Amino acid sequence: MARDEIAHSMGDALREAAEPERPVTRSTTGQARKPWAIALSALVPGLGSMAIGRRAVGGWILGIWAIAFTTLAISTEDVSRTLSAGGVGDWLALITLAITLIGVWVWGILDVAVVATKPIKRVGVSQWRIAGRRFRKNRLAMAGLAIMVLLYWVTLLAPFLAPYDPNFQGNIVLNRYQPPSMQHFLGTDKFGRDIFTRILYGARISLTIGFIAIVISVTLGTLVGAMAGYFRGWVDTAIARFIDMLLSIPRLILLLVIIAMFEPNIFLLVAALGLTGWEGSARIVRGQFLSLREQEFVQASRALGYSDWRIILRHILPNTLAPIIVIATLGIGNVILLEAGLSFLGLGVQPPTASWGSMVNDGRDAMITAWWISTYPGLAIVLTVVAFNLLGDGLRDALDPRLRT
Amino acid sequence: MTGYILKRTLQSIPILLGASTLIFFLMHAAPGDPTSIYLRPDIDPAVIEQMRKNLGLDQPVHVQYVKWLSSFARGDFGYSFSQKRPIIDIIKDTLPNTILLSGIALVIIFSLGVLIGTIQAVRQYSWIDNLATVLAFFFYSMPSFWFGLMLILLLSYKFQWLPASQMTSVNFEFISVGKQWVDRLMHLIMPAAALGIGSAASVARYMRSGMLEQIRQDYVRTARAKGLSERVVIFKHAMRNALIPVITLLGLSLPFLVGGAVLIETIFAWPGMGRLIIQAIFQRDYPVVLASAFVLSITVIIGNLLADILYSVVDPRVRVEESET
């Protein structure tokens, strides 16, 4: 029994050691250019690639094209409305749709005509390309990426995809608390508003806030961490003490105090989320800087008389990009959860703007009779955060396998 | 040992001071002051001025800060506008409830996380490992407030197994002592589970990888080779070492736990600090908001201190390294 276990664990260790360096099995010479495949791809993007054996890429192209084309097909009315009298949101949606369709078409043709004919380079690939290859092999991470791209796409196309206006109430007496049906995929809330529509528009709020807040907080954290790690001495000590202090106040409590002091609104929310929670990235960037600043290339640039900030920004910072990207991706999920929590408490995005957190809160009064009001927005949050976490884990494994837990 | 504890305790004093300073200056950065709620056309500006003088708001910021700090140090948090009683009394009522909730959540996080992580590591790549990995990922990404609502929906409304809100039933005072305990426990299960499940998932993840690392070590092989039973090898030898990083994780998860308590207490109508702070925000009762934020920060700092001390008990290497540097 025990020996079996040992054999197993050794086998696992060996397998894990062998796995990362699996050889590339595809041909390295590239294929001949096939005009019929190009024609096929011009007709239906992706089919050509699939016909010449590039199934995975072809499948992706075909899938994206199918989604975009279906969207166009079901939103012909919206398109004509946009052309006659469309707002900014409508035009944004139309442009996104057009770019997607044309882009997929071009990609489909180029994949057959150019990419497939080129030999695969094996030597002299950059670190980023190796990471990209490792990332593409990770199916879960690719699924996360796909969901994330789809979510951002949906937020842009919300005016076309949503069957109603997010604040449209209709006949409120007849229309409220409708269970999921063909007219209302996910039911209606207490004001008769369509839940599915509001989830689509809520995605805008969550993803925009998540993205902007994480950009602010990671930039801040990187700068602070870079200063601490580069200058060391009293700067480092002061920053470390300040971070210890911030970490002792729970982030949600700090956010609550900030928001309570002012009137809750979306700009305050973004600012507060962006200005808190940068401690993690500061710590990691500091650690990177501490080791990188002793390297020869930094000593060389110092010897050349470059200024401190030039060394920090141009020479050391690019080398810390990988962990920063990972932290930002994993942080977005966290920020989305915090935003949802604050909106749930009524201290984030204010009604009537649709936001997932406040939609969950709306359903609390009628949990027994109308379970769908709270349930679906919550599922949307779970799906989004799962996607970002999958993506973040995949990026971490691809960019820096040492960080794996 | 005592030297280490003393040193760590002293180290947390400046942190505490800093946190209180931050909270104080946040309050001062906000527009208006406590008298602004009385600003109405029918009130004489001279009265407002007198009020400011009485409250000490006309003094320079640093004087106000020192006064504020010294009264906080004495446990005098001021007076609640909305509840019309000293804040210290309100906190005495609510803090134990939050600590009870977080404590039980911590127990759930630790026991569930360690158990699942260990099972996963021992049965690596089995269906149970894969299932637990997927579930852990979902629970980790789930908003706790939504999970709490779903628990209420299923366990309280649909199956009627557990009570949906409050700490005790309506007839709590009229039932026997034994039943009172059961009643309290029934009210605790759902909020504690909703609060702890996300952190439990991340503990399980760390435990799995830590355990996998330990199982491959030479000392585990030695233990097996000398004929110890598998249970002793896993639970006595490997687990002890795998637990060390988990203790750090517990200390780090405290701020999330306290923050999460705000949401969970609101959903389950749990009379704790979290609900207090939310109610105070909506009633614009700023002294209560600030005092609660301060007290919760102290709770986190003390919790971290305890985690560090526990860490040094489990892993004596920490103490040695600390004293050498």
C-alpha cells in the first residue's frame, strides 16, 4: 500500500516535470497556399481553415463569426433605427458589430492565405511568445478569455441584444413579477422591468468600473512599490508602515467610510475602489525591484548616468510586467465583487441605473414569490468573476510558473 | 517566547495609531462638519457658531486630533445621534455578536478547508479531487451576499430547515436552556456558512498544494517505511507541516471576514457591528461610523497579532529568524 503510494507520487512528480516541455507536433514547414480554401473562408470564415486541418483556429473563427452574424440577423430593426435616429450607444454598438464581422472575415482569409503557409519558428522566440504558447494550451484559461471577450462585446452591443429598454416598465400592474417566459427570458422585477435586459446593461457598469478601478489601483501600487524597492532606506520603511496601516482597516469598511462621508455616486465609487487595494501590487513590485536593482543591466544604466526615474520606468519596470498583469486580472474579479457588494448595500451605483449588486438587492423583498429577480444577476456575477479568475490563473501559470500554488 | 510576543505587541501599536489617524483625517476631508445638519434658514448662524465652539470644532485640526485620540484611548467614543446613547454601550452590545459570527465562520473555514484540501491531496486527480477543485473555484468567485440569499431561499423558504434571520427565535425566552442552545446554533449555521465558504475554498486550495508538497518529502517516506499507518502519516506527520502556511492565510483572511460580515449581517438581520455601521451610514450618524470602523480595525489588528503568535508556536523557526535580524 505504502509503496504504491510512493510509486504514485513519484510518477506524478515525473509526469509534472515532463509536461511543460512537450514538443511541438505540428509540421514546421508550412502548407502550400490553397485557393479553394481561401474561397471557402471568404464565403464562411473559418471553414477554409478547418478544411486544411487547422481545426482549433477554424473553430474559433467560425464560432465568433456565427455569434456576430446571428446578432446582426436578429437586430436588423435596431440597425435601421440606428441609421435613421441612433444615439451614441446605438452607433457604438453598430460600429462594434461591423468591426467584429469584418475583422473575423479578414482573420479567416488571412489564416488560410498567410499564417498557414508560414513555417513555425522554433528558435529565437521571445519570452512573451513562449508564455502565449503555454497560455493557449491551457483550456480553462482560454475559456476564461473567451467569456471575458464575449462579456465586453456584449456590453458594447447591449442596445442591440437587449429586447427592451433597461428602464422600460410597460404596464406596471400586468407586467411586474413575471416569471421567466418567452417574452421575458429571465422574468421581470417589481417595476415590470426586464431582468435579462438589465443584466446586459448591468454588465456595462460592472465591467467598466472593474476595469477603470483596477487600472488606477495597479498603477498606483506599481509606482509606490517601485519607489519602495528602488530607493530602499527610509522611503521603503515609510511605505511599508503605511501599507501595514492600510491593511489593518478592512477594505470594505474603508470603502464604506469614504462613501459615507460623501454622496454615493459612480465616480466616487470608481475613485474609492481605485485608491484602495493597491497594497498587494505594491508589495509584489517592491519585491521584484529589490532583486532587479542589483542586476548588471541596472548597474550599467546607472554607470551611464541615467536618472533614477528613467532607470525605474524604462529599464526595470518592463521586467516586472508579468506579475503586474496577473495581479490586475485577478484583481478585477475582486473589484467586481466589491462593487456588487456596495451596490447591494445601496451605497454603490444608484437606481435606476442597472447594476448587478443592486438588482440582487431589489429581489430581496420578494424572495419567496419572485426568486428570479435576485438569482440571475447573482449568477451573472459568478460567471464574470469565474471568467476573470480562470484567466488570471492561466496568465499566472503561463507568465510565471513559479507563482503557481 | 514572551520576548517575541512582547515585541510583536509593541509593533502593532504604531499600526493602530496610524489606522486611527487615517480614519480621523478621512472624517476631516469630508465636506461640512457635524453641525451642518442643523444648517437651516430658521436657525441663527450665531447658534451654529456657539455649537461649533461647544463641540470644539473651532480649534485647530491638530488640537482636535489629540483630543479625539485621547478620548478614544479612554474608550470614550462619543454619543450616537440616532440611538441617543453612548457609542461605547452600543459597541458593547454588538461587538460580541460579530466576534461570535466571525469566530464560527473561522472555525468553518479552517476545518472545512483543511479537511477538503487534505482529501484532495491524498486522492490527487481522482473524481473527488476534480469535483472539489471546480466547486472551490465557484465558491471562491461567488459574492457572499448572493450565496447567503440563495441559502435563505432554499433552506428557509423552500425546505424550512433553518431560520432566515435574527440571532434567536421570537419565543427564545420561553424555552428551556438546552433548546436555547439549539436555537442559537440553528440561527448561526447559515450566516457563518455564507461568510466562511469563500475563504474555505481558498484555504482548501492552499492546503491541497501544501499537502502535495509535504507528501513527497523524505520524512514522509521514512514514516511510511517504518510501518506507520497511512492515517498517522497523513494526519500526524504531513498535516502538521502543511498547516503552517494555512495559519498565515487565516491571519490574512481576517479583514475579508470582517468586511464580509457587513454584508452577511445585513442579510441575516444579525445584530452585529456590520449592521450597525450600515444603519449608521444611512442615518448619517458619523460618530458611530467612525467608532465602528476604528473598533473593527482594532479587531483585525488583534486577530493578526494572535495569528502571528500562533504561527510562532507552530513554527519555532520564525521566532529564531526574527530575533536574529
